[in-house]
Amino acid sequence: MDELKEGICAFSTIQKYKKEMEEIEQILGKALMYPWFKDDQCNFPNATEADGVAIGDHTAWSLAHQAADRIKELAEEVDRHNARVHKLSLNEWRTFDQS
């Protein structure tokens, strides 16, 4: 009987992790501007916002890497912009005391 209880507990834990992974994938997919199912009614008839975004074969891991790369790109763009505004080279901006 203990084995059955352990099996049920393990299954429940796996289901929780699966749901959490799906939620993380949707959060990252939306942030990365993946296409919404609802916007492709031809292929996904009756899809709504509740159906989320189409991330293809990506996982939370691969989406997190994409998000990290995008954050780095945006930080670089901000640095270049700020350097231009302050009439500094990129290296000067990055070593400029902004306090």
C-alpha cells in the first residue's frame, strides 16, 4: 500500500512540475513575442487568448536562453544609446561614473 501512495505522490508531483513548465514556457514565449494561436484562426480555429502562444518545439530551457540573449542585446542597445547621448565612446560610457 505504501508503494501505491508513493506512486500517487510522485505522479502528483510530476503533474505539478509539468504545469509549471508549461506556464514558464508561455510566460517566456509571450515575452519573446511568439505568435498567438488566436491570431491564426486558419490553422487553429476557435483559438482564444487562453490558448496562449505557439512556441513550437522549444522548452523552458531554450526559451530562457533566448530571453537571456535578448536581454543582453537590449542592454547593449541602451549602452550604445546612452554613449551617443553623452557623446562618449561605448567603452567610455561603460566606465563612466554614473553616480
